[in-house]
Amino acid sequence: MTISGQSRQDSVGKQLYSQSFYQTNQAATVAHLDQLAKEKLLEEERLAEEKRQEERLAQQQAKLDLESSFYENVITVSNGDSKLVLVNKNYALDSSYAPSDLVLPNVLALGHEQNKTIYLREEASQHLEQLFSAAEQEAGLIFLARSGYRSYETQVSLYQRYVDQNGQEAADRFSARAGHSEHQTGLAIDVTADSVNGQLTTEFGKTAEGIWLKDNAHRFGYIIRYLEGRESETGYQYEPWHIRYVGVEAATEIYQNNWILEQYLNK
């Protein structure tokens, strides 16, 4: 082989070696970058999970703080006659409070008998009649009124009976202490239907009547007061049968935002 031929062969060899070295180095670089990207992604996921955990803990603590505040530093409200009066485990009506405009809503009660014992404030009564009528005319659904206005003294007896039967901790989940019941405002009423045998049960929320009530009560100024999943905020179990009159404007905004009354009043 001539010197020039050997030179060309050496040159080609060097080029092949250089290309192979470059490709190997490039592959190593890509692998390294891939590893760095994976490590970065894992770190981001770890940080995101830590943040989610912190948020969960904060939410749990907030719930605990809220629950622990129930019935502490209770404030007696002075606007009992307002349709937006807040009555809950922290705000109470005076023991002497009673609405001055209580009337009998012209609706059906248990047994499909004309209501003769359940009272509401006049404006709330008129809108309840409209609600019952619309449910029947629009969807063929029949609601039955079960419990409306209760005096302070009645609530004392009712709550004590539940405590005697279930213990105070359990009773507090579904019954209000005297002065803390919305029923004393004359703006709250429990409704039911034959589909649940006239009972007050969470199953009512799954019935045609319960679903219609949830989706339409706001049209008549009512809200589902104790929503599902909001127990730690309201202090009460889910009650799809308990509706509270607040007026059409407020009820509509509360419904559209999936709020509880406290959120509307604190907006």
C-alpha cells in the first residue's frame, strides 16, 4: 500500500472513531439529561404531594377548630325578625323570642290532611304554598309538611329527649339546643313525602321529591340548610328535608354557588 493510501485509510479510521465517540458521547448526554429530567419530575411530584398533604392537614385542622368552637362564646342575635337572621351553634335567639306573624300554610301535612298545626311566618308560608303547588303542577310530586315553628320551650323538651335517648354528642349532630334552632325563627320547615313513608331520612335526598326540592327550592326563596358534605361547617348531619326561607334573591345566589347560609352572610 502506498503512503497516500495508508494516509487515507488512517483518515477514514479517525473519522469513524470520532463519529462513534461523538454518538456515544451524545447518547450519554441524552441519557444524562433524561435522568435529570426524571429526577426533576420526581422532585416536583414530591413537592406537590407535600403541598397537598399540608393543605389536607390545614383543612382538617380548620374543621377541628370550627367543631371545637360550637356553642362557645355564643352570641344572642338582635335581628330575629330578619329573614336572613343567622341561627346556628354560635348564634342564638333569646328564649323569649317568638315571631309575631305566624300563620298556617295552606298545604298538606302527614296523612295528606290539611295542615292544622304547622306554623310559619307569613312570607315564608306564602312561598311554601307556591313551592308545594309548583312541585305538583310541574312534576306531579306531592310534598307533606312535617314540622315548622317551634317555641323555645318545645325545643328544650325535644333536645333533652334526644340526649336521654342517644347521649349529648350524638344528639348535637341532628338536634339543636334550645335557642339555636332555626325552627324558632318561623322560617324553617321540615318536608317529606310518601316515597319515604313520611319520615325525615337522608334517603329523601335520593327520591324524586328530594331531588326536585334541591334543584328548585331557591325559586321560592328556600335553601337546603344542611348540605351533604358540609357537616363540619354547619355542625349538623345532612338534612335534605330541612329547608329555610331566606328570600328568592339570597336563595338563588346561595344555590348557584353551592354555599351554606354562613358563606352568603360572610361574603
